[in-house]
Amino acid sequence: MSFPLLTATAALPAIGAIATAAVPAARSTAAKWLALIFSLGTLVLAAVVFLRFEPGGDRYQLTESRAWIADFGVRYELGVDGIGVALLGLTALLIPFVIVAAWHDADPSPSSQPRSSRGYPNETKPYRWRPTQGFFALILMVEAMVILSFVATDVFLFYILFEAMLIPMYFLIGGFGDRAHAGTDESAATQRSYAAVKFLLYNLAGGLIMLAAVIGLYVVAGSFSLSEIAQARADGSLEMATSTERWLFLGFFFAFAVKAPLWPLHTWLPNAMGEATAPVAVLITAIVDKVGTFAMLRFCLGLFPEASKWATPVVITLALISIVYGALLAVGQRDIKRLIAYASISHFGFIILGIFAMTSQGQSGATLYMVNHGISTAALLLVAGFLITRRGSRLIADYGGVQKVAPVLAGTFLIGGLATLSLPGLAPFVSEFLVLVGTFSAYPVAGVVATSGIVLAALYVLVLYQRTMTGPVQESVRSMPDLKARELAVAVPLIVVLIFLGVFPKPLTEVVNPAVEHTMSDVQKKDPQPEVEAAK
């Protein structure tokens, strides 16, 4: 194509971030609208990418390739496959809802404004205090980097984006934390700082190990381009020693397992989600973390097929631990947002299980799970954020009887929760069913263990709803207002999408399945044939 559509799709939110940050301090509302307009424009371009993509066509489409750092063989190469286009669409779809849900999250409070030397708010230089502009600019910058990471086909380019997105996320967590904190303002700031630093250190550690593996890959393959490496492997000019391939695989996989997150590298997620605002928590678990699982499919299985098969038993074991461990800890949580965080750890276990089951059903289900988990978690977490904003507390014990005073809020919360436990008729059911079918056909015992996660999910979701929404009305929620127009504009479309993809997943499956076939070909795996007893 003459028009660089993929570049434009990633560049538009980046331009929007710069424009939003440049809005004068006194025009914070204008900054919000500008960020929303740019996010909607990105959604339009993402829809064009989705419509231009031809399922069953070339593996990578809408490709772009330009010299970048020629001396080191680094190129600006983009291309989108069925898995990438699905996740690109998820990112572009969720960001407008994140912005609308966070409409008032960065409004400066009097206590947070800069002070003059006499201790009074400094109103003589308002341009020095622009939290709203910075908040929404950071969200758009994250969107740009995530979109570009889903379409990057140069390993070094992907690595730069993989690391660079940590910077705006660090400031979103540490600088714009949840105001519903049980302690003092000082303790809340300390907790936010701790969560942000922990998020950064964990992911930087993974990224540094990945950097060593990226350099090692270039030494062995002589290229960072996925297409060139695949061609060299196909014509026999690239021969990678078994031990070398396994070490390189471990370097890449470790970084992706931290990002995913996979047990035991998961501990940063509950802190980050708990201390971030609900929209930023959605940004973390529904969008940014998907880069890790997406990269397992594109880079681990695509670049290191033999090592991926070698590591499969260990990875499946870790995925099963994540499923059960995350669900068990979710059952015992007292904090609403930390409960959803541990539930997400369990769900990421399902995604990784489907990837490394190495069956077409498992990998198709894992890709659909990435999309459906993003939508269902966004619905549940954003409505939970509206609830927490009203009460000013994240503790489950501080609620009760909400459905009697705010029935629409309770109803949308229930649908989001039912989607999280994969109720039939809602989108996550399709993906979880495919993951389990694909796992059972290859690893029956692992399938049985994973099924226990479904039972535990029903337990923590229904207990959460019972404790917060049913029973006697607590005095503290008696005057709680129901969802308003802006909040309904966030919750209702997400619920509609959950129902639509739950009863009609074909628009996604027909795009994803050909890409999964390519991945299965990379690892030279075929689906196990069912054992049918011959007729007598």
C-alpha cells in the first residue's frame, strides 16, 4: 500500500498525546475532549485496518519496511497478522472508554495544587500545574506504543516499544493513583510510589534479560526481521544449536512472563492495579499485559519452535498454578480491585495454557481470550471504579444492599462479573471453552486441573456480588446515586459487545484461525486425532 496505514494508526494517538499535553492549564476540559477525539480517530483507523485485512491471505499484511539503524541491521518493519489485528482492535476499542471513565480522575484537588512561598495555592502561574493534560496525554502515548508493538515485525523495534511503554505507565500509576485509599494522603502516596516502582523494576528486569537474548538472536541469525529469519530457517541457511535456541527462548519468555503476568512473576500486578485508578488498571491488565501473551505467540513460538516444545511441560505447570493460585487468592480478598487483579492472574493462566497446549483450538481460544478478557475486565473494573468513587472505599465490607439503591449500577456490575466467570452466552465463555477443549485433547490431566478454575471463578464473583450488592442497605450507601449518562456510555456498549461476541464470535474467529495455522506450522504441530474405537 502507498499509504502507511499501520504507521498512521499508531501515530495518531502519539500526535494526540503531544497536542493534549500542549493545551493550556486553564483549558483542562478541552484537553479531555481533544484526547477523546484522537482516541476515536484511532478507533476509525483501526476499523479500516480490520476491514482491509484479508483472512487467509498473506501472513503479514499492510506491510511497511524502511531503513532505520542500517549499521546494526535494524529496520522499521511493520505488518499485521490475524492475532495482531484482533489485539489492535481491542486496544483502539477500549481507550475511548478508558478516557470517558477517567473524565474526572485527574481533576486537581485544592490540596494537590502547587503552593506559593506563603503556603497558599499559587494562582499567579497556572501554566505550571497541568495534571489533567498530562494524565490523558500519557494514556494516548501508551495506546500508540501498544498498537505499534502489535504490528512490529522487527525484533529490535518491538523491544524498544516493549520497554518504552513502561515510562508512561510508571507515571500513570505513581502520579495519578486511586483516591479511595484507607490511609492518610501521605500513606496513599507511599503506596502508589511503591506500586509504581515495583511495576517498573519487575518489568525492567525482564526487559534487560530480553535485551541480552535479542542481541544473541542477532549474533546467531544476522537479522532482526521476522520475515528474514523465517526465510533463512526455511531454506536451511539458519541453523541454531539446541542449547543456543533454548537459552534465547528463556530470555524472551522471562520478559513476556513478567509482563503477562505468570506465576511466580506476578506479584507486581495486585499492587499496581490496587493503587492505580480503575481506568489505569484497565489499561494495565486489559491492554498492556496482552503484549506479553501476544509476544509468546509471535516471538517465542515463531522464533524458537523446538525450544518452545521443550519448555511446554514447565510452562503448562506454571500456567495451571496461576489459574488455581490466582483464583484462590481472589476468593480471600477484601479489596475489590485486588480481587479483580488476582482473577486476572488466573485468566492469564488460561491464556498461556491455551498457547502452550499447541493445538489449534487452544491457540485460537487463547487469542480470543485475550480479546474477551480485555472487554469483560474493562466492563467489571470500570463499573467497580464508579462504585468505589461513590463510596470512597475499595473494601468489600464497606458495601451492602447497593442493588436496592442503584439497580442499574448493580446490574451492570453483575453482567461484568458473569462475563468474568465465563457464563455461556457472554464472550469469555467461547474462548475459555476452546482453551479447555484444546488442552484436554493434548493434556487431559492439565485440562482437569484447569477446570477447577471455573468453579473458583464462580465462587469469587458471586460472593463479591452478594457481599456488595445484596443484603441490608448499609447506611453509608443509602444515598448512593445510580449510574449517570457518562457512566452508562461506558458500561452499556461494553456489555453489548460482550453479548454480541458471546453469541456470534465468527468475526474474530475467521480472522484469528488462519494466523493460528501459521503458528502451528512454525512449531510443526498438528492437532491430536480423536481416538475412536473401531466398529465391531
